[in-house]
Amino acid sequence: MIAVARLAILVGIAGLIPFLLGVAGLFLMPQSSVALLGYFYLYSAGILAFMAGVYWPIALQLDNCCYPLSPLVTMLLSQVFFVTAGVGLLLSTPGRVAIYTVAYLMLYLVDARWMKVYWPAWYRRLRLALTIVVVCCQIIVGAWFFTRHGV
């Protein structure tokens, strides 16, 4: 049987593949950039919404506690990130570049600042590494877009 930590690391790393392929695809197949950008941001929204969903079980376990966050704040944070993921899909590419880059950074900051007591040390290290790669991908895609389109 595989340990939870190993499985989470494996799934986390595998989850980077679409981000990395999206970046590579823009450089290797620029003629498909419209589709690639669409897929990249659809995946970005899906992962952001998925990651925001982990706050719900925490909120449900907190019940009447308030340390470090109340259940209400924890659920609201989940919804803020979920709605941000959806709203980002409605924006043009320049807006998507900004919203997803900032949202992934903020999601990590919430985890690092207020949720750290709920996560084991190995998970916090994994989240940092994954966030760095995802944010770098967001920045590279944004730079590619702005270089190509001069917006």
C-alpha cells in the first residue's frame, strides 16, 4: 500500500504536467495558441477551485472553534477562491493572467499563514514547490501573451 504522503506528492507532481505542457505548447505550437491558452486557463481554474475545496472539510471539523480561523471564515475563503476561479474564465487573457497569478499566490499565503496548523510539514513543503511552479507557469504564459500581443 502506498503512503498518503507519497500519493499526494505523486498526484501533485502529475498535476503540474498540464501547466508545463501548456507553457511548452505556446512556444512549440504558436499556431494553436488560442486553444492552448483556453485549455491552460480552464485547467488553472479547475485546480484553483479544487484546491479551494479543501477548506470545506476543515471548516466542518472546526465546528464551534475559532483558532486560527472560524468555520465561517474558512468556508468563505473557499468560496472566494472558487468564485475567483470561475470569474477568471469570463475575463480576457490579460485579466486571466492577473487573476490566476494573484489567486494562486493568495491561496498559498492563506495556507502558509492561517492553515499551516492543519497541514503536516511535508505537505506545506509540497504546496510551496507546486505553487512556485504554477505561478512561474502563469507568469511565463502572461509574458508570452503580452510579448506576442503587445497588450
